[in-house]
Amino acid sequence: MRKTTLFIFAFLSGALGIAAQTIIDNPDKPASKNAGRTVALQEALRIKDEGKGYFFKLPWMLDVAADGSVFVQDGLALYEFAPDGRFKKNLVKAGQGPGEISTELTDFLVKGNEVLMFSAPSNKLVKTDFEGNLIKELKFDKKIFHHLLAFHNQKYYMLDLKRKDFARTDGIKDNDLNLFLVNEDGAFNPASCSFSTQFYVQLRERGSSVSGVTDLYVSTESEKFMYVAHAREYQIK
């Protein structure tokens, strides 16, 4: 088991995780008493991508409600499946009207019996129930946000991106992301937390290719702490 450094900050929110890491040499004597233990995976549900039940083109994010309902983002669509895997509906309504998203579904999360969908290009947040009925739409006019991380105690945890001028060269670039707490009426206050993520740029004759190296993902396992991993090292804050 690789070494993990843990920092905990009291912050009312969810938990964040990240997948990309740098290779780290293990010590000769593991620090953990349970080093080497494994968790056996057991299949609980399979949604097949064939026949009349074909849904996915580019599935990206996934979340599961308390009742077992499964939500999968696929491009602009957000598919809802019943706990037994039956397809129910696409919760995204395409368009520019109330409760509609026309450009991009950037982030979504399930909170209780509600679904929150955020579109960064539209700077709009849409909240619905599991049936797709619109509960609230919040359009941010005074601040541009780039990600929705969590919703807790009637506050939205949003990230903005600090713009940088990058040199026109191939390589890994840094993003600085600042955390904001947003009320239900759209008023916001900056938090004292900021994170850095990275992406790789490869220049081409026509434009450039950009791919993520590290990112931020949200989980709501904890009601009291925020756990953040936003770098390639084995480190959690």
C-alpha cells in the first residue's frame, strides 16, 4: 500500500477525490499495520450498452441516490435509472428557457431527493426532483463560476478559475481554483480555500489539444469535513 498523508480541515461540506497520481516508491517497511489488504468487489448491478437499451455515447460522471437510483451524465444528457437498472428518463431539458440547459452540463450531484445540475458556459444552476420537475433555477450574474462541488446547509459550494496567461509551449499547466459559498438567493462569499489542478497542452498546426491531468470530484460522505485531493501526489487535505 502506498503511503498517504492526511490533513483534515473542519469545513461543512462534502468530500473531494481525484484519480491521477504520481508513482511513489514504497518504503521497505510499510507504515500501515494493514498494508497490502485488498477489498473484493462484488457486482450489484449492470446496465448493458446493447440492443434496445442502448443509452451511452460518452458516459462521464455517476452518482447514486439513497433509494438506489443511478444517475449517469452522458454529454449533455443526465440519465436516471431505477434501482433495478431500468431506464427512467433524461433529466436535462435542452433549451434556453427556465430549467433548460443548451450548451454543456458541467457538474451534477444528487442531494436527498433533488438533483442539482450546473452549466458553466451558461453560468446557471438548475435544481429538479427525480421526476424532472423544476424546483429552482439560479442564474449567476455577478460572478462567473466554473464548477459545482457540493450543496450543504442551503449553500452551494462553487469554484471559480483564476485566469492565467500561459506560454505557447507544450507541457503541463496549472489552474488555480478558489472556493465560494453561495446562498440560495445567489449572494456569495469567498472561502479561505483554494486548490490547484493541472492540464496538459499539446500545440498543433490548427489550435491545440488539452487534456486533464488532475481534477476535483465531490462526494458527500461527511457532513463535518471536506477532504481534498487535487494533486498527483498521494496526499489528502
